[in-house]
Amino acid sequence: CLINSEITMGLLQFIKDYFIGFLDYETPKVMVVKNKKLGVIYRGVQFLVITYFIWYVFISQKAYQDSETRPENSVYTKMKGTALQGDHVLDMVEYVRPSEGGDVISTILRRVVTHNQRQGTCAEHFTVPNANCSKDSDCISGKVDFDGNGQRTGRCVPYYNQTFKTCEIQTWCPIEDYAAIREPALAEAINFTVYIKNAIHFPKFKVFRGNIKPNKRNGQKYLNKCHYNEEKHPYCPIFRLGYIAEQAREKFSELCRTGGVIGVFINWKCDLDLDPSECKPTYSFRRLDLRKNLPSSGYNFRFAKYYSKDGEEFRTLIKAFGIRLDVIVHGNAGQFSIIPTIINTVTAMTSVGICSIICDWIMLTFIDKNAIYSGRKFDDVRKKLLDSTHIHDHIFFFSRPSHFPQNSPSSAMAPPTQTCRREWPCDIPSPQCPLATSVFGHMHG
């Protein structure tokens, strides 16, 4: 019971001290510490904080500006070029998908063609699971294998001109895996050009920009002759496929074999405090699809061309390998504004206070004589006032009567008939209080 009572009293005292101390006011105390190591740390941290805000926040990140990072934009693309394949001349209608252009455009570099397919029955490919058979009962009628090419008829037939058999299926025959013809790659495609037209709008600042420099006289003639160059022709949005592959660090011959997806990044970084002509785009290119020895690496797609012969429908199935260009636009515009300037300036000035906090922690934790620094650093004014009042109430000051000369022989025999006065808060002998200490000791004795 005694222990519980002490715990309860201690808890009540803690709660009381907490609520009383909650209303206390704390103010920093200025204390000069003559310690060179601590001074070097303090100035070093100050230098780092100030350098960070001046160089990175204000100069690099332009924190004094109001910014907009989600502009409105539109993209239009068009590809040009011709290639000779055998006796056929291929133009952009043959190798460009989609033909209307947009922020995604692809070009065919190599084709695998299956000619003269028609609806009918034929043998399933032998690499399909459970397709090999020796009798009809091995093939379940009506079964559709999603790894295969069609619906099984329930018959076991010879695999075209081979000696082994596979299950018969109903599909477009002959199947692609058996009858496909691999055509050579379009080597001339390295000189194909793609025209990328981009317009961007920053609604907050009411600024419109385009990646084609306005030129009323020779604009079209200039676009017919130029190719993009970052230094010579920054406003010519016409790129060779070979240049795009080179900038993306890809081999064009490898892209012809497997295909690939390349991102065309248009970056608008506009400082609207400068002349509007300085707001111009920069371009970068990067391979987007995974290509490290994966079975699914590269880019390909299938499409078919349908025709009729003697009243029967036929098709030519084409598996195309090529380059797909994804045009991705990023925009960031900034202009001076007083509000972010004030906010970031105040933040910088406040952050300088971190230096004092760090140095105080070092001083009170690691520096020698940290106990002395702690005693000087933290003062309880309320306690000092209470102690001062207690001493003032118990110290009496005495004055000698004027009719006893100070140096007369009879003064030593004078009776102790002094009077008490509270004139000076004095606890040591002095000319004003010569007997203060002795009388204080006598009275308390």
C-alpha cells in the first residue's frame, strides 16, 4: 500500500508539474563559448546551409519562380521514304502503321509472309503440345488448344509431306509455322525520315509554343531540306531512323532482326523571365522495351491482306518486325512570383537555425566541461526569484548609532542597541553593512 501511495503521489506531482510548466515561456539565451573546434563546426554548417539554398534552391531549381509542370500538348507524326524489295518498290503506305500518324508510329523493317491461306483443314504443327498422334483416338474432336492454330477435327493425318502424323485442325491453311517465308530486311530504312510536329500550351502563363520556328517565306522549303541537328537546326523536327537508333545506342541491324520500341522524349524547359525565343525543345531517345536475351524481346505484330480468287476468300498473313516510336512530351515553365520568393527566403533563414541546434547538441554531449555549459545554458528564472525572495526575508542590516564614534574607545563597550533596517540586499560585510554577516550568524545561532 505504501508503494502504491508513493507511485500515485509521484504521478500526481508529475501531472501537476506538467500542467504548470505547460504555461511557462522559453526564450533562447545568448552565450558566447570560446571554443575553436565548436566555432569551426558552426561556421562550416552555416556555409553548407547557405550554399545549398543559394546554389541549388534559388539558382538551380529557381525557387523564386511560379511553375507549371503539366502543359497541354498535341503530337502529329509522318514518315517518308521508299525501299526496293526484289522487284517491288515499297512506299510509306506499305510499311507505316498507323497511316494517319499520332504520338505512336511504327515502321516495318522485316516481314515473315504466309501466302494463299484459305479456310479449311490441315495438320497441326508438331511443336504444339499433344499434337503428335498415331491414331484418331489420340485427337479429341472439337478441342481447341490455345497454344495451337485451330479446332481439332478428331482425325490423325500425316504432317504434310513428312512420315509422322499430327492431329488435324480447322483453320486458315496452310498454317504460318509451316508455310511462312522470311523476307530480307529493308536496309534502305536506315534513311527513312520521320516528321514530328509538336505544339504545347502552358495555360497558367497563357504561352503557346511549337517545335517549328515560324517562317512565312521559306518555311516549307526549309523543312523539305533540313534534318535535325541540336546546334545547326534545333527547329527542324525531321529525324532519320538511323540517327534515332544511334542516339538510343542501338544497332540498326539488330532492330531489323527483332524490332524494338524507342521513346522519343520532347522536353520543354522554359524560363519565361527570358526572351520567348529561348523557350525551345530538346530531344532525347531511349529504348523502352526489354531486350536482354528474352524470348519476348523486340517488337512485332501481324496483319492480313484479303482477296478473292474464283469466288473463294484468300488472305496473305504478314508478321512484321519493326521500330515503334513512342513520342512522349514533358514540359516545365517558370516565371518570377513574389509568393514563392518570400516562402523560400523565409525557409532559408529559418534553416540557418539548424546550425545552432547541431552545435548545442555537440557542446552538451561531446565537448569537455559539458556539465558547466549545460548549467550556464539553461536557467530557471522562477527558481532564482524564489531563492532571492527567501534570502531577502531573512537577512537584516544594521547601522551604528551616530552618538558612538566609530573609532572611540568607548565604542567597544557600547551596548548592542543597534536598529534593524532592510536597505540593501547585502549578505557580506561592507562599509554599508559592517555587521550584517555577524549579526545574521548570531541571530540564527
